[in-house]
Amino acid sequence: MQLVAEFASSGLEQKEFVAKHDVSLGTFQYWLYKKSKRASVRLANSEGKSRPAFLPLEVVASPAPQAREGLLEVRCASGLAVRFSAGTDVGYVAALLRALS
């Protein structure tokens, strides 16, 4: 995996780098995949420990808006509004809102 670290700072394209180090392109791309997968697992684990399972929600009374049938709109504190079709997977909505906050 030392080569993966060297590649990141080399400024070379993958094909150039593997030719210079006598490694097959497929093997090298597998190493890159494994490294990125490990990094994403570490990130998910660290986020899972530090992020709450529920996010605070403020409900503000307001006149009923004119809604399009079959749509749900979520408006973030930042003013960003995101619309979802009725039946959109709740896990997807939660993950998207976490990423946007």
C-alpha cells in the first residue's frame, strides 16, 4: 500500500505510475479501491459514534401551503428546500439531509 500513498503525491496518471513501478493497472486499481473502501468504513464508523440518531426539529405553525399532489418538501434552517416524491425511501431522505446539514 506504500505505492498507493506515493501515487497520491506523484501527480502522474495511473497508467504512467504503474508502468514506472512495474505493477499491473488492474492490481493497482484494486489497491486504490480497497484503500478508499477502508477509508469510507472508517468515516462511517467515526460519524456513527459522534452524530445523534435524531436531529432536532422545529415545527412552526403557518398557513397550509399549496401542495402539489404526491410531493413532500423539506426546508432546512439554511433556507435550502428539497422536494421528494411520495414514497421516497426514508433512509435516503435522512442520509441526504444529514449530508446537506
